[in-house]
Amino acid sequence: MTGCQAELVAQDFDVYIEDTDGNVVLDKTVKSHPNGFIDLWLPREQNLNVTIEYAGKVAQSQLSTFEGDNTCVTTMQLS
């Protein structure tokens, strides 16, 4: 069996997510798994603004959770 491996294993990331009305959906620190990825369970049928911070670097993106949307996002890069 094969899988993906990200670079930052078992690291803490500050995650902040809000909906398009500015309501906070998530504001917490999460630890990456042994494969370097983090799991986030988000409410369905919403457009969300996502900010992830680590060691002074930031990744921001708009994600949506409607039927047919991707459930695995690997395009957010810290800069």
C-alpha cells in the first residue's frame, strides 16, 4: 500500500477557519499526523476561509464543502 507523506511530521499548526459571514468555525492548534498531514472535519455546504500558521509562515485558502468538492486538499503551502 502506498500513501502520501508531507514534510512536517508531528508539528503544531495554528488553524483558523471562518465562514463567509465571519463566523468562526475553528480556532485551535492541531498536531500533524505521522504522515505530516492534518485532518479537519468541517461543516457541509459552506464556503470557508482557512488560515494555517506554522513557525511564522502562513497558508491561506478559500475552501468549500459542497457535494462534489474535494475532501483532500494538498495545495495549501506555507510561505
